[in-house]
Amino acid sequence: MGNFLKAFLSFGLATSIEKILGFILLPIYTRYFSTEVYGVIDMMSTGLAIGIVFSLLQLETSLQRYYYQYSRVKRSMMVTNIYGTILLFSILIGSLIFLFSKHLSVYLFATGEYANLFLFVGIQLPLANLSMLGLILLRFEGRNKDFLKVILLKVVLNLVFAYLFVVLGEDKLGGVFYAQILSLAFSTLLVTFYVKSNFVVRFSPLLQIKAFKYALPQLPARLGSMMLAQANRFFMLGYLSLSTIGLYSVSLKLASSVQIINSAFIMAWTPFMHKQFQNKNNKVVFKHVLPLLSAIVFLGVSLIALYSREIVLLVTSEPFYGSYRYVGGLALFFAFYIIKEVVDIGPKITEKTIYLSYVFFVSVVVNLTTLYFFTESFDLMGVVASMIITNFVLVVGAWFVSNILYPIDFSWKRFLLLLIPCMAIVFFILLDGGGLVLRSVISIGVLLYYGLFFKEDYYKVKKVLS
């Protein structure tokens, strides 16, 4: 547990630095770009995210699953196989984006003006995937300092290039992508240099087949996850406007502070979880981690929601002020992903990963249905409500399936006691909320409430692991 906490804090520091970059750039971008142009930038990020999913094919999960099971030689062969396959698909999909850039621009934005931005997305794709794979290897090798160096280099270079190209440059919109590509290129070179000892000039069809057998059943689930995160943009583009996407993107950027916890937790949790699979008492460990984590996460979401108005006023310009209502709801949306990681153990420990896809399929149906009915009727508020409902269903589904495959005595009553106050605060702010004094009083009550739960569960976890 000590190693897990050290990894959590180390990766938390690295991911915090990376997320802080977004907060630093937010005042710059909201100053130089309208809500509509900011919406275009967000759609490019959506395109990159979609390309990453189809080029990774979930093979990075195989790398994580079998890393500790193979000898040094077999592990290097597996790493080389997975790197080569992902690089090949990244170049292929990036080339397709290049080829159809004009058509994509016309289809999405009714103009060919933004075709060059899709070219930037095609360049970023292989770089982003190689960087991701390298960072995974650094995590599993326990090279936390090198991991931090790569993130720091990327963040510092992105800030420097953003200042040069966006603030000082003439092509400000293109400058956003110049900065991203250059910082990503240098950081990818560094992380690849760090992990170069993992590569061998050998190919193993058997290892590749095993990697695909573990990864591909999860691909529908990953596609479902992508749809949960990205489909709302296309509904907003169809029913609302690019300006609305711009407001949504700012809310999402601020809500992604929860992603700092999420990213750090997943990076530390994945190797910890797989190691615990060898522990006969792993069910007891997993059972007590859930309420402890839930108290921390839902407290964070509640405080973000309560002070979202002040945060938005501080870091954005006037056209974006209305985005504060949606920050808390989107933070809760992200928080459910953290909870899912803990309750979703069954399919992973039994290697029946196809069930991950079944759960995501149900969630996608809920997502598309609620988006269809809520977006046109309730505008952006409906989009956020749809996302909260969808990820709640995702957690419930994962909990149900995991309990069948590998029963763990999670307490759903305790979980609801932690969730309901947080959800009430989120919808209170979504409906405009109250004044600062009222919200400050509520925040004190929230701190006391979740603090009591945290204290009790902390001692339970400590006792189990002692």
C-alpha cells in the first residue's frame, strides 16, 4: 500500500502539472478566441481522441496486463510488437485524416476554412500514441522521476510555444496546434529514449495473438467510452452551435481538475490492482478502498461545484462566464470514471473483458437516448444532465457485472450516503445556485460530512493492510 500511495502522489504531481497547463492557457485562449473558435479547437481535440482509440486498438491494456507475467526477453518482444502495431495503425489513420481533411472541414463546419487543422491532428496522432506507450512503461518500471521529467518538458515547451505562436504570432489559431505538436514531438523523443532498452529486433506471432485476444474484446467498450465522452459534441453541433461547444469546452476544462485525481489514481491503481490479484485477501482490500476513495472524490466534486462561479470569473473572459453552471456536473461525470475503476474488477481479474463492452453498450444506449431528448429541450443543461445519468448507469452496470464474475462485498448503502449530497449540490448549482455566503456555509457542512466518512474508512483500510 505504501508503494501505491507513493506512486499515486508521484503521478498525481505529474498529472497535476499537465492539467495546470490547461488552466494557464485558458485565460489566454478565452482572451484571443471567441466562443465559436474555441468550439473549433475543441472539435479538433475530439477528432484526435477518436483517432487515438482506433489506432491503439486497446493494445496498451495488454502491455499493462502481461507486463509482470513475462520474463525480460518475452516482455521486450511484447513491447516491440505492440509499439510496431500501434505505430502502423497511427500512421495509417493519420494519413486518412490528411486525405479527407477538406471533406471533414466542410462536413463539420460547412466550410473548408479549417481543413489545415485536420492536418495537424494527423501529425499529432502517432506522436501522442508513442508518448502514451512510453509513459506506461516508465510507470510500470517505477521510474517516477523520469516520468515527471517527460511531463515537465512537455508542459514547459507547450507554454513557451503557445506564447510565441498564439500571443506573439499572427496565425493564432494555427499557433495552438504548432505549440501542441512541437511540445509533443520533443517529449515523445525523450520518453522513447528513456525506454529504448525495452525494444528488440524480434517479432513473436504468439505474443501478438495473445495481446490481441486480451485487447480486442475491450475495443467495443473503449468505443463506447469514447462515444460517452465525445458524442455530445456532435449533438451540440447539430442542435445548438459552435459557440455552445466553446462554453461547454471551458466548463469541461475546469471540471477536468477531477481528472488530476483520476489520471493519478489509474496510473497508480492499475499496477497495484494487478499485483493484488496474487493476494488471497484482495477482496477485503478492494472492499475498503471504495468508500475511502468515494469520500475524497465526492468532496472534491462538491467543492468545485460550490465555487465554480468564482473560478470561472477568475480565469475566463465575459463571453464565457455562463459556463460556471456546468463545471460541477462535468466534474461529477469524471468522478464516476474513478469509481468505476474500483468496482470494475471482476472482468479484469477473470480476463472476461468482453463484459466491459457489454456494460459500455448499455451506457451508450442511455447516452444517445438522453442526449436526443435532453439536448434540444434543455440546451447545454440537458447535455450535462445526460452525461451524469449515463456515467451513473455505467457505474451501476459495472458494479452488477463485476459482482457476478468476482463477488466483492461493496456496501451500496454507504456509497449512496456519499453520492447523494454531492449530486444534490451539483444540480443546485446547475439550476443557478445561491450567493457566496450560502455556498460557503454549505461547503463547511460538506467538509465535516465527508471528513467523518474519510476518517472512519481510512482506519479500516489501514487496519486491513497492516
